[in-house]
Amino acid sequence: MLELSIRRLQQEVSRIFAENGALASGVRGYKIRHEQVTMSQAVAGLLSSTPLFDKPTKPLVLEAGTGVGKTFAYLVPALLSGQQVIISTGSKNLQEQLFYKDIPALLDLLQISPKVALLKGRNNYLCQLRLEQQLNGAQSLDERVLDDLLRIQLWSAATSDGDLGTIASVSEQSHALLLVASTKESCTGKRCPHYDACFTRKARLRAIDAKLIVVNHHLFFADWVLKDTGFAELLPDADALVFDEAHQLPDIAVSYFGQQLSLNSLYRMLERMEKLYEAEFRDTPQLGELIRRLMTRLRDWSASLVNRDMLDWRMVLADKTLASQSWQLLDEFHTLERVLLGNVGRHDDLDDYFEKWQELTSKFNHFLACDNPQAAYTIEPSKDLPLLRMAPIDVTKECQALFNDEKKWVFTSATLQVNRSLAHFSKGLGLKECDELILDSPFNYQQNALFCVPRQLGDVRSNSDYQFSRWVEICMQAISAAKGRTFILFTSHRMLEKTARALQGRCHYPLLVQGTASKQSLLKKFRQLGNAVLLGTGSFWEGVDVRGKLLSCVIIDKLPFVSPDDNLYRARARANAISQRGGDPFRDISLPQAVIALKQGFGRLIRDEQDAGVLILCDNRIVNRDYGAAFLNSLPPMARSRDMARVVHFLEQIK
């Protein structure tokens, strides 16, 4: 299909969204939403535009409130444009919803059949070589893991795409999945006996040939910025890119324009080397001794970081003992490198491990150098060994080079504006010239939603017994009035755990607590029970969709400001103060981030036109500090109250 002119594409899109159009005839209960039509026209205008007089097209930055229907608003013009378009999402859940539900439904309604591809990060695909290796060493495996591996082997013979997320017979928590997932470290490329059948390679080939490719933000940055997927140019050179859930992009950009080193990756590589030594290199005892010594040294050194509660990498280098141990560890890394070099050519796997060990050692050396004053160096704890991360303070230059005028860019989300302005988002991505549009939700928030900041709240930053008892009392009042059906969202794990203990003996409704099961398991149980109370932090603030009477109340403990002790925030605050000669890092950095986060938290409550519910924020700074206006102006126009009696009455009236 040839590209359509702006007018022709916009006319075609209008016909689809009209009262007697394809959507009206195929979507049950379809109603024209003027905000959705406006968005679809804006996207169609960008996709069908061409540079005039060497003037490039401008990126489109667009906030579409909950209920606008932004998914169809960008998919319809993308499918009709005839161009190759990449759709990037913020989560695998939305990625799969688009590919398996929304896009097939639209293709059926529009009666068109362009090629569509789903592309995930490589660790989502089965590696046939790793599966083969695990089964060959089955005698050393736990019985449950072996049972799952046999189920995966059976599934692998029937699957067409190798997507590990589609295995119904194996728990998503199974350790077996980690053992057989494709990884850059284990990939042997064209030397692999399964190269022709490789699921990751075939997924890439499908994407190159497709008109519409659905990816996620992490894969986009890994491919376009770091080329860190094991394949050069995993994504095709598309005509246009649409970013849904675009509010996540600035933070993701920081992580990908920086560097990170997983100490787990170092340890896993040593484990692979040890297995190879036992099988093929027993005639080189120095290699085995060095590998085993390094495994012990790496674990001991990592434990010393955790035991001293080290989070700032520069503090490690300032500690003479830890710094000395770190440099000694690097010397041993180099010693292993030299021993591996002396054995290159004896075995293909060792040659591959040598190259990857060089890369990991180089990264560790980079962290020890710590020579970028415009970056924050942090240590992030994990379940096993910690992660070293270098995050640049400012990524606008890198983003300007990435989001260039050679392509057409659409950035959309339900939460982009701060105080009715999109400038914070645009500035964060280095978008100097762009078309901006704010489309408010069509929902009747004034009638269906109530926002309450309860009276008699103490200083939310205090740890007083009164403050906590008041918090628990408010939670209990709301839970009882809502008959369960409540999310309690926290800004810290410590507060979540303390509240969970306090509610355990008092709440008569089922309590679902983050950390006791996977996120998807907790959400599934919440929907099934119909009267549950879910306690969650970060990951439950966004990307969660519970519609109808199952969720009537969202309670938030306090405004989600970043901790002033956060290393990246402190580094940005210093740079902000210097660059703006006395600028206010709180208002320039912390406040906009908190506004977006609060909007995301509220977004869990009203998901449908018929939904009704209450948002309770137990932080009176929003009403007694001048910056509170930025939050209030950014939230939907809900009815407001400070009276918990009104909250109880409102919740009891919800049918």
C-alpha cells in the first residue's frame, strides 16, 4: 500500500471512528470520543507528513487521559499508513495485550492483513542449546527443576516462537526458566548447532519483514543505544515510532545511556568456566584453582559491601580497606584473563568465555576508575550479588541524537503533564521543538471520584506512634466501608511491612502483600476474591488494570518524592544548582517526578466510564504547602473532602 497523503489518511481515519464506521459496527457499546478522534487525527497527520523545504517533521508529545482510548487512536493510523511503524510499550503486559488482543481485533475490523511482529528481549526466548546442556547434566539437578525442564522440552517441539512466557505447564517462578533462557553471555552465534532454528534469530527476521512491530522500551534502548542484545540492529530501520507509556522513557534512558555491571554476571561466567574446566581442562590445574579462588573472593567482597550497607560506589573507593580489596580483585581478574589467553584455540567455548571475560573485566575497571564527574555511581542490592550502576546526570544530548529528525516520533501516556504543561517531559528527552497536545479524560470524575486528605494528620515524615496509629485507623475505616476492594500503595517497603503486621490481626478481609507471591499472582487472586486488600509499592503504582466494583478505594501513605539521599538525585541537584546558578532542584527535579508518580497511583482507581471510587492521600503537605497546587492541578477534577465520614458514606453508596 502506498503512503497516503495527510488529508487522505485523516479522512480514512475519520471514517473508521465515525458513528457508522468500522469500530461502531464491530466494537460492542462503541461511542464516539472526541478526544480519541482528535488524537487519531494528530497521529495520522504526523505519519503522513513529509519534510517541506528541508524542514523536518516535529515529534508529537501527547497526554491522553484514562478513557480517551489512545491505543486505538494510534494503532488505526499506524496500520492504515502503509509505513513500517514500531510500537514501543512500557511493560510486557501491554506489549502482549497489543499483539494478541488489540491488533488482531483491529485487523479483523479493518479487513486488512499487514505483517505484524512481536519482539521481546532475548531472555524471553528459549535457547535450545542451553536446554540441551541442562538435560545432559540432569543428574545434578533438583527433581522439580528436572521435571520442569522435561515439560519445557516437550513444549519446545510444539512452539512456533519459543516465547517462554507462553508455557502454561511450568510456573513463571520456576528456576528452570532461568536455566534455559537465551542470554548474551551464553550465545555462541553461528557456531551454535541450533543457529538455524534459534528462536531469537527467527523473531528478529520476522520483525524485519513486518509492517508493525511491537516491542518494549527496554528492548528499544538496548538495541538502538547499546546494541546490547547479541545481535547488531535487532530492530529494523522503521519509518515511525510510537511510544506508549512514554512517561517511563526519561528514567529508562538514564539507565541505558549509563553503564551497569551485574556481579551475578561475573559469578555466572566463573561457574561456566568451572564446568568447562572440569570437563575439558583438568590438565591445567592453575585454571581451576584460579576460578575457584575468584568465586570465593567475589562473594566475600560483595558481602562486605552489603554488610557495610554501601550504596554509594564513591564511598567504597574512599574506604582504604575496600578500595584495596577492589583493586586486588581486579588484578586477579586480569590474571585469569592471561591464563585464558594462554589456552585460546583449545576449545570453542573457552574462546567465547575469554572474549566475554575481557568485556566484564573492562567494565569492572571502568567502575574502579570512576572518572565521570557528571554521573552517579551506585550499588544496588539484589537477591544475590549486587549490581554496580553508573547513571549520567543529564541525557538530553544523547536523546537528541537518538530522537533525530530522520524519523517520525509519537510520545504518549496518560501521565505526562505537570501543572498543565508538557515541558518537563519534553525537556527531559531533549525535544527542543515538538507539537504538544493534552487531551483530558472523558470520564465524569467530579461525580464518580472523591479525593480525601484526612484531617488531624501529623507530620508524615515523623515516625511517631500517633502518626502511625492514625494511618492504620484511616486504612481500617476505608477498608470496612469499601468491604475490602482496596489498594494501599506505599513509598517504602519498610512502611508496607509495618502496616501489614498492624492490619494482620484487625482486618477481616483477605490481605495480599507484595513479596508473598508474584505481582501477577497477587492481582489474579485480588480479582478472584472480590473483597481483598492489596498492599504494594513501586510496581503496583502503574501498569495495573482492575476494573469495575473489584476496586473502590486507593490509599497512599505519602507524596512519592524521591529520597534526598538518592545518589542520582543528589548528583542532579548539584548540577542543577550549578547550571542555573542557584536553581531549585526540588522544584525542577523532585516535584515533577512526584507529580507524575502520584498521577500513576491515582490511575489505578478509575479505569472505566462506570467506575467509582475514593483516593485517600495521608499527606497534608498537598494542602498546606505551596507546591501542593502542582499536584492538585495535575490530577483529574475530582470532588474533594477532608472528612473521613464523607469518604465512608461515598464508599457505602457504591453499588
